[in-house]
Amino acid sequence: MSRSAASEGFAGHWQQRAPERRLLFWALVTITLGYTMLLGAGPKDGYLIRSIDLLPLIGLAAGYGAAHLLLVASGFRGDQVLLPATAFLCGAGVLAQYRMGVFIGEPLSMTGYAVMPAGALLMAAGAAMAKNGRYRLLARWPWGWALLSVALIGVLLVTGQRFRGGVYAVGFVTPTELLKLTVVLFAAAYIDLNAKALANWRGPIPFPRLRPLWPLIGFFVLLLGLLLLQRDLGMVVILAMALLSMLAAGTRRAGYLVYGGFAAAGAAYLGYRFFDHVQSRVETWLEPFRDPTGSSWQILQGFTGMYSGGLWGEGFSQARPRYTPIAESDFIYAVIAEELGFAGGVLLAAFFLLLLARLLLIAARARSAFGMLAASGVAAVFATQIFLNLGGVTKFVPLTGLTLPFVSHGGSSLLTAFASLGLALAISDGEPARKKKKRSASKRGTAATATARGAARR
Amino acid sequence: MDLLNALFQSAPWPTLRAGLHVAFMLAALYLLKQVFSLRAATALRHLAKPRSGFGVAFAGLVLLFAAMLAYQATWQLSGTSRPDFVAFMQLHDRRQFNPAHWIERGRLFDHTGELLAESRDFARGGETAVRRHYPYGPVFAHAVGYAHPRYGTAGMEAAANVSLNGGRPDSLAEWGELGRRLITRDKRPRGRDLTLTLDAALQQAAYRALGERAGAVVMLRPDDGAIRVLASTPAFDPNRLQAELFSGRDPRSRLLNRATHGLYPPGSVFKVVLAAQALDAGFSSRLDCPADGYTTSPRYRKIRDHEYYSARGAGRDWQGHGRIGLDRALIKSSNVFFAKLGVGYGHDAFGRTADRFLFNRTIALTASLSKAQVMRTGRIPRIAASDRYGLAQAAIGQGAVLATPAQMALIAAAVANGGVAPQPRLLVAEPPRPLARLMNADTASRLASMMRRVVSEGTGRVIETPGLAIAGKTGTAENPRGDAHSWFIGFAPAGRPTLAVAVLVEHAGYGSAAAAPIARDLLLLARERGLL
């Protein structure tokens, strides 16, 4: 399984993943520094800290430590930066959420304490399970993923609650969050199968042939219709960006992005014309001072916090981010930019760019076309969601109400993000070596066939 | 835990906390540096050679994020250049440490350096806050205006809001200053000071002269447009704004800047406009002005001269002016003459004159600022061609014609300045420039000497002052709401005019009785102060 005798066994794996351990250690040190600063705010406000206040930090450290050990124990060879990068982002999330009172005062909520450690473990477990090329089993049933995607929206439409024209999940679980993974898997598998036909453009003005595209378009239109029923426009944008990026990556034709851009412009115009809440979002974006105490209140309060924070911020514990309404989910970036200033905002953006850089590197280097497509899709989903959240809070683009991956308080969205990264990690582990010892012959047979198929297509 | 709590409550904790803050940022940077130095070990070499295209995608993402952060900086770091945003924070933010509450707005000075507005700290419920202070109180209520967290901004405070709050840095030194403040966490942003063209002594004298009466005084330099006085009464005290002022039901309309926005029938001061129209057209003949008056149709009341009424009131008989020329008519302010003159030239000529004299406009007094403080000019609607009596009334400044004191001052300045109205200015820093030519140079000089004679021998002779050659025109404007408005426009010294003035006193009767003496007193004071 491993490349050399030196890295055989636990000791070898331990040695091999030293960079990850080092980065993880420093990420946790950084977060601990922030956490100490944070705890110091308690007594000033008349709140004496208790042992339980250390739990979020301990949980985070334990979860990530275990995730690292799991990767080492399974002999995982892949990416060593994603785990520490997400550890830092999750840590920043814990800091900001602690400030927003997510952990204080309420009866012990498992979602608050357990989601992040569990997510980190899920990511590592997923990577360990699907490593060594096994992730390609996921490409076997493209239409299974498509069916699952539709079913997920169906579940939400049936069980969800209608509120102001939208449909929202009851309680903790938002099934549609999983779409970010299932749709990427479907599209990766489908484009992998039909890459040649999709890349075959014709006409004086090059245009894709429609026949291989119809299934994709049909599926997307169906999703679009269902998502519009529940008014989840942010999800529509994310999925559209993922599909277009994967088409362009899989066929190496940038024209998909051009035509997709036209289609998006048209769709944006129609959305603006026919949806009241799109109109009000756009108006708030263009003229924030038309209704400063109403529709623009949240974004202006966010800016007010940021302006108070200035370049350096006052550090955790000085600022008053709770003045921004429901900041722990969509507006968490405003909290960080207030407490740590513009410098903190730049820092967070840098870590997100690091995350995206690693995902793109995995896509660029993936051995299989399916792996490349899936990693591209995951990267596109993350890039879109991060950009729409940060851009929305800073009024760079209209507000879409998406969470910030790893940093925002959340359940399903957080777990989906971890699962997606688990997939990317698995892809980064690479394929089994061609020449193998006679072990697990049946499994090797499947993998070899898949490799052969992939090779034939290339 | 007890140990931690004790630590957090101990004296050195604030210092320690600041240290932790720095350590946190440094550790995060160190983490990024470690990622960089471990790039070889984490390059995923065991996978395929990298495909092309993904680097371009990443570069695009970096650019996008950089653009977003740059935009974020325009709010987070240079938010003072967004006046709406600063106002929002000052009104709605409860964070004590928000610099928006601490902006030391720039001070406002008159042209001699007299302080007109500054920011002061004051105690509010155990905390300190910043409040605007106006040493002259109501004297500059409209011109300087106010900046109040609840009631917003008005006047110069509104127009110069961005600069006063610090503004957008537009020089290298100002960028440097912004950078220094951000890096050193200086929480007292300091705005830019502004120097106005106003003269505090003259303004105060004008305000006192108007006293309890409603009215307005505008005084400016004809050659460069610098406004020395922009007074309006009744005023309010910008140091003590009260909600009733803003209820919209104030019977005295104290918020209204009568100087720049008050619309009044100009009455006889409008005859200067008609005289300019006639002189420009080459008028040099005489018109018969019978004592019996003039009308366009027997159905309408006759327009008569004021001598007719005063003679009748005294039980005397008056013979009328007879055949007189333009100069005599202006000196005597003959209604009959100017009504005939206006009707004689007709509707089209009158409409063109209204345009040439800038009626129906707004004029910026602070053109260089992002939000201009403006004056409006009067209103002359189109008079129907069949309505000749309406034209006759308009020609003597009654009926459909309305004017603002600021515009009448501008017209007086144009006569004094060879026919060219200067761009009115409130900021010393703005370069002077001409606004528009209202009449020919020859017309202006002939009109100027006629106006001098108005004061030396005509309706304005009560203010004739030895040694100070005032030229002007009185006005007594009838209006439906009570006694006539008292007007005076003019300039001095007649030979080499350096100040033009317009005075309006509401419901104060003859122009020579109320408005003209105010103008004289102000011009005398100006001479005393070396401004004439």
C-alpha cells in the first residue's frame, strides 16, 4: 500500500504525517490564545467562568486530534493542509460563536458542543474509508445521486414549515444542505461518462451539442423548480456554479462558463422581476440608506461593528457584536471583523483562500477524471458559498443568507462541508499502485477495471 | 478555574489581554508561514502532474477576494467618507468606543477666523460624548446650520458633512494621516476645518437689526461672489434643538432659510430688472404717466403711483408724473411707467428676461462639496399671451412674480459688477468665477447711476449718508397676508462697488421705512470694519 518500506507501519505513517501534526498544533495554539482572551471577558461582565466553559476548546482539540490519529492509523497518504486549515477556521468559529453566546446560558446543547468535533472525525473517517481509489465506487450510480437529490428536496418540502413564502427545515436538520454533495457527485459521474460528447462543440460560433447536455439541463431545471418552491436562491446559485465549473473542467472548454454567464444573467433578471424578496435584497444592496432601520438594519449594524473594530479590532471581549442581529449564523464574519478588525478579516479570508487552493490543487492533480471533477465541484461549492457569504456581509454582492463554511453556527451545513472535504481528502490519497501484492483480489479487480475504463476514456 | 477568574480580574489583565491579541495574530501568521515553508512536503507529489487551468481559477479567486476586501475597507477603514453611514452610527450605535461618536468634526470659521462651530466633549450620564457647539447661537442658524445625532444636519453642516467628518483622503498626506490613525488605533478621528466667506460681525448686526421681525439679509461681494451675510429670522438656537421645530407645524417657520428659499413678491425692486430689459433693448423715449393710472382693460383695477394714494390720503390733488424717461421713473418708482413698459415689450420679451435673470433655478453656493448648499431663485410662471393685465402686474413685481432675497442680492451685484452676476460662494477655498451675464455692461453702468440717484434724490433718500455713496432701489411689495413687505437692494460705494446687499422685512411697510435703514447700517458697519 505504501510506497517504501520506511513508511510502513504506524511509526512510518506517524512520521509521514508530521507536517499535518505540526500545522494542527500551531492552529490549536492560535485558537487557545484567542480562547484565553475570550474567557477573560467573562469576569469583566460579571460572569465567572466555569470548567464547562473550556469544553468547546477541549472538544475541538480532541476532535481534531482524533481525526489526525485516525488518518495516521489508516495509513492515509493524502493532503496534510486541509485538516489544520479547517481546524483554524472551526476555531475561529468557536471563538466568534462563544462571543455570540451560543455556548453560554442555555442548557448544554449537543449541537453547540459536538458538531465540530464530530464533523472533523466524520471527515477523517470518510477519507480513510474512501481512500486508495475506493471513492470511485461513488461514480457507479450517477442517477442514484440524482434521485437522492430530488428526494432530499422532497423531504424538506413535505416536512418543512412555510414561513414568509419560504420553506424552512424544522429544528436541526436541513436535508437540502446535502445537495451540495449529492449534486456534485451526480454531475461528476455524469460528466465523466460523457466527457467526450460534451467536449465536442460544433458550429461557426462554437456551441455545445445539446443531446448529451439535456439530462444535465433537465435535472438542473427540476432542481431549480423545487428549490424555487422553497425560495432557496443561494443554493441555486451554488449548484449552478458547481455544475458550470465542472462542465468547464471536465471538457476543458471555458465556453461553458461564457454561455453559463449569459444564462445566469438572464436568470438573475427574471428572478429580480418575479421575486419580491430578490427585489428587496437588491434594493437593500444598492441603496442601504433608504430603509436603514428596517431592511438594511442588519447589514448596517454589521458595518457599524466593523467600523468600530477598525484595522486591528479591540480583541475578543471588548467589542459588542451582539448588537448585530442573528450574527452567529450569516453574519459571523462581521463579528470577527469587529473583534479582530480588518486585519482579522484579511486573515480569515487568507485561510479560506488556502482551503480553496488546496481543493484546486487536489483537483489539478487527481489521478482519475472522476476525482478531478468531484474535487472541482467541491471547490466550486465552497468558493461560491464563501464568496456569497463574505460578499453579502460586506455588501460587495446582494445578501443571500448563506452560512460561512466551518465558521457559522450550524448543523447540517457544517456536516455537509466536512463530508465534502472528506471526499476531497480521499481523492488526494490517490489510486492503488498498479502492481499489487495478492491481497484483496476482488476489490483490486473492481478498481483495476475502473482504472482501465478511465484510461480508455482519456 | 478560580485561578483563571482571579487572573481575569487582576490588574495586569488588560495588558495581558492586549498581549494575547497580538500573540493570536502573530500565531495565525506563523501558521500561514509554516504552510508556506512546508509546501514541498505537502505538494501531493504522489499524484498526477497538475493539470493546467486550475492556477488561473485560483488567481481569479484571489482577485475576487482582494476586490471584496478592498470594498470592505471603504466601510471599515474610511467609513467617515460616507456621511449617511456616519449619521447612522451616531444615531443608532450603542457601542461607546465606536469612533463615529468621537469624530471631532472640523471647525467652521468666518473669513476673519472667528469660530462659528466646533465639537466639544460633554458628560452624559457618567459617560462623555461629543456635541456640536455654536458660539453665535441663532445668528448663523440657517447659514451654518446644525449637526445633531437625532435631527440630522442642515445648512453648511450638511453640505460640508463629508469634509467635516474627515472626508475622503485626497492627498498623500491625508492618506498617511488616515493610515497613522488606523495603525495607532487613534479613536479620535479629526475632520477638516472649513473657512466660510461669512463675516460674523456683519451677520450678527443683520440678525439684531431684523430683531423680532421676520426677514432676511444677504450681502455679497459683487466682484468675487463671497457671501458676507446670509441672515434669516426668525431663527432657532442650534445649540438647543427641540422636537417642535421639526414637527412641520411651527407657525413661524423658523427652519425656513428665508434668505435663500423664501419666495416673496419683489414689488418695486423688480423695476431694476425691467429697466435692464428696456435699456438692453435700446429704450430711450418717454412714456406718459397720468395721475389717473394705467390698465389694460376697463374691467381691471387701475395701476397707480404711490403719490396718488398719499395725495388722496391727505386730501390733496396730484397731477401725475407726466411724460417721463426711464431714469425719472426709476427714481420715483413709477408703477404706471413700468407697467406700460412691460406691456409694451410684450410677453415674449418678459419671458426671455425672466430666463436671463435666472428665475426658476437653484444655484449651488458650495459647488465644490459633494452635497451642495443651494439657494433658489424666484418663480415666474409663463404668463398667458391673452393676460395683458397679468403682464402689467408682473412688470412692477407683483402678481405672478416671486423672488428670493438671495436672488435680488445677486441682481444688485450684477448691476454693480458691469452686468455680470458672480457665482455666490460660501467657502473661501473655492475660486471666484462668473455665474452669468444678466445685462450689457453699458446697461449696468447707466442703471448703477440711476440707482445712485434713487438714494440721493428719490424714494431712498432717507438713507443718504454723507461720505458713503449708496446706490439702491426700494420696494414695497403688496401681499395677500397683511402689510406690504419692505425691500431694499443696492450696493456701495456707487463709484467702485465692493458690497451688494438685499434686505427684506416681512410686513414692515415702505421699503424706505424698514429695509433701507438696515442696509445703510450694515454698509456703515462694513466700512468701519474695512470691508467696504
